[in-house]
Amino acid sequence: MRIIIYGVGAVGGVLAARLSGAGETVIGIARGKQLEAIRADGLQLTTPLGVERHKFAVVASPAEIVFEPDDVICLTMKTQDTLGALDDLRRAGVTSQAIVCFQNGVSNEDMALRLFPNVFAVTVQLPATFIEPGVVASFFAPKLGFFDIGRHGVGDQSAGEQLAERLDRAGFGCFLHTDIWPVKYAKLLNNVGNAIDAALGSGAETQRLTALARVEATTVLNIAGIAVAPQNDRSALGSMHEIEGVARVGSSSAQSLARGAGSIETDYLNGEIILLGRKHGVPTPINTYFADVTQCMVAHGQAAGTLALETLRSAMPNLF
């Protein structure tokens, strides 16, 4: 089994580095300066346990890979980039290989299943940061992160089981599920705070507004009849730690603004709640506001955490 990491950013970089270090055959798909840096010097991974550097094969496009039947393809890009990535995989000759969505939100798996028959969903609990080309960090220890894995659609579970074994050996905690979706929706509830963190930065106001956004989202999911799994305490296996000299920017959405990535995933996080609210006649003003405002911040090149509270108070005075 070769493991293809499509999108060697924060999460994909930690996966590629650790799996490669554990002896797995890894091929990364990266772009720009990240591609150049990994080709030249490998990828540096910093964790609370120390600094590692790993070298693995990396290409710019799926078209450069001759795919084998037992390859496992891990999608680690943001949802707004998923459709293009799936199209590129199909053009490159991918057919029945396992597609594993290491992605936030609940939309990627259906996108993949329309094109490919062998799809797995994953919830990602991995506080990682893409610091600069060739350098990533993960702030969990002793386990580097946790993955809940389950098949999307009917079929053979073996590819997911084999990948989970390899991830366990590489230092991650993996949990297999026959029904992954209550866990995915639980993670979605957590992720509705990403837009607020991206807009306002950390602090008491962000925590208060995130709690309100989650109440709003919970109401929508309940009315839609969508089950949400209870949170599991896995702190005995791994928890957040500071890394001297390495700052964590914030949520994945905040990191997109901080890097000037040109897009942000909030339409597929808060946007899922907005979509369900519109289908079921449930107002979602908080999630709608922050989904819209973060897209405006991207359009205007605004940095993470720079939304003025005065702007928010003017737009949504009922929150104050």
C-alpha cells in the first residue's frame, strides 16, 4: 500500500512526515514553494517531543503518478478545492482506489462518491500549523492527533482498517466506526467557531459568540433530525502543548487568512448550518454573518483577527 497525500499543508504535512518516518511509502502532492522546499530538503515536523525531518516523494499533480490498485489517496485540501482535486484524480487514471477525506465539513465525501466507489470519511483532531515552506508543526502529544474513520457508502472496510493500523504505528490515535456521520456532525459543531476565530482572533468575545453559534447550529441539526455523537475525552492519549518558539495561528480558517490563501472553507462549515436552516425554515443569523464576513475578508485581503468589534456591534446589535 502506498499512501498518497493530496495537499501537503498543515494536516497533510504532519501526515506525510510521520507516515514516511514510520517506514510507509508516501507520495505527496504539493504546489508552489512548499513543493520546492520538500523536493530540496524534505519536510521539517516540529512537535512537543522535538524536531524531525523526513524526505518522501512529492509531485505537483496527480498526472505525475502512475497509480496502483492498492494506493490509498488521502485528501487533505480545504473543501473549496475538493472538486478540482477529484477531477484531476479521475483524469490521472484513478478508478477504484480508496479515497479518504481527511477534511472538515460534511460535503467532501459525497463529492468523492459521485466519482469514485471506495470512499472513507475522517474526522480530524490535529492542531497543526503550516509555518513556512518546508516546515509544519503539530501541538498534540504524546499522540500527534486523533482520527475517526468510517466508510461512506456500502462496501469493503479493509482499506480504512489498513490505513488506521499504519496511522497508529506512526503515532496517531485512530478509531474505526461503522457509522461515522454522528461523529462528523459533532466535529462540524466544533468547526462553526472557525469563522469567528478567523474574524476576531482568540479571546472572551470569540468564545461567547462561538457558544452562541453552536447553540444555533445544534437547533438546526435537531430540527433536521441529524444525530450528533457525544464528545469523547481522549486527553489521556494526547493533549495540547506549547512548543517553544512556535506560535499557533488558530483555526484552519484563521490560517487561510493569515497565509493569504485566497479562499476560506467557511461556506462548507457555517455554510452547512445555513443550508440546513434554509431547508427547514430555521434562522441562522450568527452563522450567516460570520460565513459572509470571512468571505469579505478574503476578498479584501484582510488579515486574520482584524474584524473590528464595532463593525460586528453595528451589524448585529442584538448580540451585545
